[in-house]
Amino acid sequence: MKESVTVEKFRELFKTRDSVAAEWKKAGNKVVGCVSTYTPEEIIYAAEALPVEVMCRAETFSKADAYLPSFACSFMRGFLEVLLEERYGYLDLLTLPSLCDSSRGFYGIWKQISDKPYAYLLHYPTNRSEEASEYFAEEIERFKNFMEDFVGKNVSEKDLRNAIDVYNENRRLLKKLYWLRRKESPPISGVEALEVVLSSMTTPKNLHNQLLERLLREITEREDYPEGGVRLLVSGHIVDDPDVLKVIEDSGGIIVSDDLDSGSRYFWNLVDSEAKPIEGISRRYIRIPSPYGSPIKDRINYLKLMVKAFHVEGIIFLTRKFCEPYLFDYVTLGQAVKEEGIPSLYLEYEYPLARGALKTRVEAFVEMLR
Ligand code: SF4
């Protein structure tokens, strides 16, 4: 399939993310590694540092296994492995939201074995009350103070408002791109959409916004529309390798929407730009429907909304091996979508991908939906 140059541009950006970060550093700025979906990137941006999502794709865990038990999730084992391999030697700082036992465990271990990069734990609330929002706002304020010391720059209200505008713009543009996938023939495949979002998580947002505007002008004119197929939605954690979705789309499905940390959940909600900046940021980040403290009904409603809006025929739940939060939620989510008459398939994976086995299961699911 011939590709549009502009879609290719996002793929390239994602693939060359290390050089993008290196360029940023060369200009004398700091680079901050994140689990971006839940790290308020606006603070990092306002402090003139570059937030980049750390991609944890590791096929072996020879270094990480010296510190983590083999039943720790493959995401965190991969995270530790890539850091110990110094694949992210350019990071000045690592921010970690306390989302689950594995992320908290990772933080404790990293503190014992290294301070390069220095790790900062952001305490993410485990419920969605007004008090939780206030608590998280205080936590974000502390993080802002820390960033100010770290980069040696005062972050003013104006800086924060500017960061909110730039990030909201990126979210609006990504949402526009996603809405195009509601069409009977979506102009962008699930793999390509993932590449666009992943590149947003690793590229300076101003540049990404400019490219997205161009993509939106050109995408519907492309001559090489993706092949159609059964309309699928994928639900799960961060998918940091587009190959995972490629296996699905090579099996007769087209992914038209998602409920992923590296997909719609990264940008669906905006920060209320009328609110006080820190409060607005806090509310936005704790409203992401996730397994880290959201009432399960929020996740169910979000899935239903996506299924309806994007004319989804089947859901694939994608879980990293030994990922407890998603495994626990899956029981209720799977039941809820069944009651709605939406067929679903549960897939667990780790790297290296067991392509053959995954493909066989997706093909059988797609065949059933046909
Ligand atoms: S959410 Fe799951 S995959 Fe992610 S760090 Fe926690 S246990 Fe691991």
C-alpha cells in the first residue's frame, strides 16, 4: 500500500524520536521521560523542557530480572530493561505517576539502584472526588515547584496558560483526525493513527500541531485509503509498538477507534482553559477513564460512547502480561459489553510478539463477526 507522505512523516518522527530529543538537548534544554498519559505534561512544557514518553519495548529482561520478579508486568520489566541498557541516556529526569503497584515498586527499586536519571514520583489519586482533585492540584503545584528548581526557571501563570492552549490545540487536532475514522471508509488505519499519537507523545507539541494541521488538510485527499474490514476498537494500556496493531489489521480488521493510553485517552478530554491553570490541569488528568481509580462505570460509558460514535463491530481487549489493573477491570468490562451485545476478544501479549498465535485468534474473531 502506497503511503501518504504526511502520514509517513509522523511514522518517521516516532522512529527518530531519539534524534528529536537529542536536537532539543543540543539547544541547551532538558528532556523529561514520562508515562505521559497521566503526567501533566503542561508543567514540563511550561518549564521549557521536552516531555517524552518512555517506550518500554524489550524482548529480553536480562538486566531487569536482576531486580524485578518474573511475575512483575512485562511493561515495567521492559521499562527497567531499557533504562538499564541506557537506551534513554539523554533523559535529564524521569517522572512516574503512582498508578499501580508495579509503577510504585519500580520507583522504589530505581531509587536504590540509580539516580541517573533522577526519578520523581507523582502521587496520582485513587478516586475521583472533589477532594482528590484538590489533592492532585497540590501535588501538581509541588511538581511545578520542583521543575522550577530543576530547570532554574520561574513558571508563571502566563506560561501555564500558554502550555494549556498548546496542549488543548493538539488534543483538538487529534480528535478531528479521530472523527474522520467514523466514516464508512476511514482515511487512516489504526496503525497509522497510533503512530500519529505516539509521535505526539515524543515530539515538541508546537511542531506536532503544525504537522497535524497539514495532515488534516491532506488526509482525505490521499489516494491510498487503507483497506476496509471489520470495524474494531482496541482497549488497553499503552501500545508502544505499532506492530501490535498491525497484526490485528493484517487479520481482516480495521481499527476505527480505541480506548488506549497511547490513543484516545491521551487527548480526548481538554483542560478547562477558563479555570485556574493548576486546578484545570488537575481535573482534566483525574477525569481520564482508566483502571487507576476511575469508577468502572466511567470506563464502561467511555467504551459505549466510542463503540456508538465509531460504528464499532467488535472490541479487542489488549493486556500486557501480568498487568493487574487491566486484568481486574476486564472482568467487569467484558461482562458489560456482552450485555450490550458487543462481541469482544481478550488478548494478552508481551514482546517478542507471538504473531502467529495472535493472528490466529484475531482471524477467528473477525471471521465470526463477518
Ligand atoms: S498498569 Fe499494568 S502494565 Fe502498566 S505498569 Fe501497571 S501493572 Fe504494569
